[in-house]
Amino acid sequence: MTIMELETKGLVFDIKKYAIHDGPGIRTTVFFKGCPLQCLWCHNPESWKFHVELGFRKSRCLGCGQCAEACSREAISLVENRPVTDSEKCILCGRCVDVCLAGARQIIGREMAVSEVMAEVERDVIFYDQSGGGVTFSGGEPLMQPDFLLALLNQCRARNIHTAVDTSCYAEPEIVESVAERADLFLCDLKHMNNEMHERFTGVGNNLILENIRRISQADKKIVIRIPIIPGFNDATANIEATGKFAASLTGAGRIDILPFNRGGIEKSTRLTGEIKSMQIETPGEDKMSEIAKNLSKYVCEINIGG
């Protein structure tokens, strides 16, 4: 069983070392590719698609044409000294990435075996032990790749490595229950308490999400509720208080993180070949974040601004 688990493969788009905002202590965060939600404020739009894709930073491109020369499929042509890629011809071989001296092109996503991920994780065990850290599985949505996630959780447990799952909780209940049996901590992203608003801004409703968070609570697991504060979407007092009341009803949810909207996802979206819709809004100020924290503190004792 262990050998089979180590050979289990999944799609990852990044592994971040020395993360300090994805759970307790110093952590390694493994970002899974693929997400059933398409939040209009998403900080990681490169995680949406459940397949490898090509990224292109237009501002870095020198217009040298090396990428077009390297492409054996003739998928790249120069238009006004800028490369244009025909996605139907491109096979994502990475040759254009290899020859791009400016780093304007990148392959987003990589298939990895559990053994490969664990090799990365185990390099930093000394930091986990010293800081009370561990590994966080994030995304995208890690619950979209349950076999891969469960195998990684089993391997971490066998090595006594603390695990956290950063999730929207939008998945089949059976998957959530299986993951809850193995994970130490859940970082549950809660966007909005209203089902209609949630669907309008993320593409899916929140009924299943709320039910799954309750399931995790009933499994007696530690939960951190994480709320991305998006002006004009979920920052109204009524929604904040409804979220606080919901968090207070959960066993094990003693903390809420409020995360101010990060505009980094807007720039990232311009690198992707597919169309990505992003909200053009400003980051909420300190006064607004403090006001929200004060309202939430009526329901949960520990409120953390910024993760």
C-alpha cells in the first residue's frame, strides 16, 4: 500500500518553502492545480485549470523570436515583434521556455508523484520541528485530487509531520470525511454566507460548503475560518456578523483570519492564455479591516488580520 501511495500522481503548480501564513510555524505549502470555483478576486488564477498550461509575461518579452525558432510545431509566430502562440498546435513541450532568456514564458503545472513531493517536504523537517510547523496542501482546490491528497496525508502522518488543508470545502461529503480522518488542521475559506451572492461571484453556491464545514467540525477537527475581504462583495456588516455567528457554532473553530483583497491575481491573470475575469477593486484600508475584526470578535475570541 505504501509503495502504491508513493507512486500516486497529481498535478501541482507550485511548492512554496518557509511559508508563515498557511498554518502554524514554518511550513511547506504545496499548491494543487485545478479548482471548481472561479472567484473574481482569485490570487492564484493559474490554479483554475486542471491541466498544464503556458504562461506568458508580455512585459518581459524582448521580441527576439528565439521561441518561434525553437518551436518544432510552428505554433509560435511573430506579430509586430511579439510572439503569438497557436494553442491548437502547441503541445507544451517547453522548448520555448528553455530558450527564453528574459523568462517571459513559463509552463504552469507539473505532474508529480507523492514520492517527489515528500522528498521536497522532508528537506525542511528540521524547521517544522523547531517552529511547530508542517505541510499545508493548498491550491486551487486540493479536494479535487482526493487520491493524491490522501496519499500525501498518509505519508505525512507516518513521518509525524503536521498537516493542514487549505480548502473551499466544495467537494463530495465522502471526500471531506476521508480527508478529515487524516488531516490535523483545516483552513476553511468562507467567501459569503448568502448562497446567491456566493454563486454569482465564485461560480458555485455555498450550501455544500457550509454543510462540509459543519462535517469537519463534527469530526472534532481544528478549524481556522479564513475570509477574503472583498469590497462590495462580502464586507457589509450583515454578512460579517452572519459569518461570525456561523463560526461560533462550530466546534474547534476558535480563530478567524481576515485577508484583505490582494491585487496580485490581476497581474497573474494577464499571463494566461485563457480569458480570466478579475474584479477591479482596491484593497480595503486598515480602518475597514479593524472594523471587521471588531465585529467578528463578538463571536470568536481570536481574530487575525492578514493570515
